[in-house]
Amino acid sequence: MNNCFEIENITVAWDRANPVIRSMNLTCEKHSDLSIIGESGSGKTTLAQVICGMLKPVCGNIKVLGTPIYEVNQKEVIKLKSRFQMIFQDPLASFDPSIKMKYSLTEPLLIHKIQVNHEETLDSVLETVKLSKEILNKYPSQLSGGQRQRASIARALITNPEFIIADEPTSALDVSLQGHIIQLLDSLRDRITMMFITHDLALISHVSTYSAVIFQGYIMEYCHTKDLITNPLHPYTKDLFDAFVHKKKGLSPDKTVPPGKCPWINRCRQRMDTCDKEGIPELKDIDGRMVRCYLAGR
Ligand SMILES: Nc1ncnc2c1ncn2[C@@H]1O[C@H](COP(=O)(O)OP(=O)(O)OP(=O)(O)O)[C@@H](O)[C@H]1O
Ligand code: SF4
Ligand SMILES: [Mg+2]
């Protein structure tokens, strides 16, 4: 099995009237790291939760490491989950404040009944993430932001996973610490496939082979990261890069989009008559790049 996950035509909704992920198809092959890019509220964390077995899609199929995660029994889910891990957006909130780090870090070995020497495995992951053993007797609140993020990476590594989803792993850190965490994640890419969720477009070239740009739960563009950076094709991707380069505030979601129309229609600088007449454009393959826009391929 060569895919970390395969998503086929899934729709996900917290509230059934307003899907957050819409008819999405996406595959992440092993050793082909993937970035998910999109502004706040576009559905990135929701997508991660679906892949991690935390939120069942309303419809569609999903396989994680070859297993249909929502169709197998709990025992199989626990076994499967030891093979992939998530690094959460807020490292402080992801640790139990009343439990010392030693237990928090080794807990996944107990949950997944992994038969290894706990002390040796812990020493090894602490060395990988460059954390001193002194943190083991501390509570999460007693760690610095950088230490906490390294600890959350250590916890993700302790089960020796094949696949890690890192949800904005640097957003809670000072700029000075962000580079160290990116270097650390980058150093793991030889042995672990990463799905990297980020707002920070400067990071994607460091961490991923492919990138998917999502907006209002739709994939707008999906391609090789280097193509996306050098030549974004979708008008939304272009505006996203433009806002990033010029340090503009986020492109806030437009709630007034007419139903069944291109989600970017009201703010698109390249809007045409076709966009008003037709429904939501399909994600089309243009020379190996997937683009959801009527301009694509013209
Ligand atoms: N637990 C929840 N219950 C209800 N709605 C939710 C829940 N979590 C997220 N949502 C809604 O789903 C939509 C997508 O949220 P999500 O957290 O996936 O966005 P995101 O792209 O990760 O944003 P950010 O970049 O701010 O982290 C938003 O409209 C959000 O309000
Ligand atoms: S389909 Fe039309 S409105 Fe939508 S992004 Fe493309 S050109 Fe703009
Ligand atoms: Mg999020």
C-alpha cells in the first residue's frame, strides 16, 4: 500500500446545512509530502480531523494507510492509529495540564500497546527533537513555547509512525523559533511522510512536494509545490500569494457567494460571463495540474 490516505468524493459538515468540505478527492502518496494551504476557516483542520478518524464524513470514501477507517472496528482503528499521528495547532491545549510530560509522552505506547522499552524509546525521541530529559518531570505549563512544540513532535514520533499530520506546527511560536521547528520536521521527511497544514506560504517549499489550495471546503488548485510557487494558475491562489507577499490581512470568507457558483466569484478579478452562467467549475487536469476555474486550459 503506497498511499498514506485516499479521499474519494467526501463531504463533511459540522452542521448538515453548511458543509465544510465539499466533494473532495485527495490522495497523499507515501514519501510525497503534502501541504494544505488556505485562509482561516477554509476547512484545513476539519480535513485533518477526518483523516485522523475523529469526524466521519457525511458521504464519500476514505482510506488511511489502505484501511477504510470509518468501516473497521475500534480495535483495528487503535492499531491503525499507531501508524500515523497528528501534531495539533495549539501544543498547550493538546497536553493534559495536570499530567507530567513523562506520562504524556509515553501514553501513546500504552494506548496502542506497543511492546518496546519505554525508557529507551523516550530517550531516543527526546534526542531526535533535541529536548533535555529535565522536561519529563514538568507540567506542560512549565515548558517554553518552543519546548512544548518539540514535546508535541516527540509524542507524535514515539509510536514510530509512517505518516504525520502537522497542523500549523509553528503558528503558536515566535518567528525566531519557527525556523528550528521547520528544520526539525524537515529532518524527519526521509522516514516519515508529512501532511503540513499552514497559512505561511513561505514554508511550503521547505516542507512539501505537493500542495493543495483549499477555499470554502473546495480544492481550488493542486499541483507540485514548486509549480504553485513559480506559476500559480487559479485566481484565488494568485490573490492568496499576493496578500502574503504584501502582508495584507487575510482574504476573509465571502458569505454572499450565490449557491452553486464558483466560490471565488464575488472577488475574482478575472470573472467572465461563463462564471455567472455556469455552476461550480470542476477540478480539471491541466498538464498534470488540477485547477478549479473556467480559465484553466484556455
Ligand atoms: N467543532 C466544531 N463545531 C462546529 N463548527 C466547527 C467546528 N470546528 C470547525 N468548525 C467550522 O468549520 C469551518 C472550518 O473550520 P476549520 O477549523 O477546519 O478551519 P481552518 O482552515 O483550520 O482554519 P484556521 O486556519 O483558522 O485554523 C469553520 O467555519 C469553523 O467555524
Ligand atoms: S471560475 Fe470564474 S470566477 Fe471562478 S475563479 Fe475562475 S475566472 Fe474567477
Ligand atoms: Mg485550523
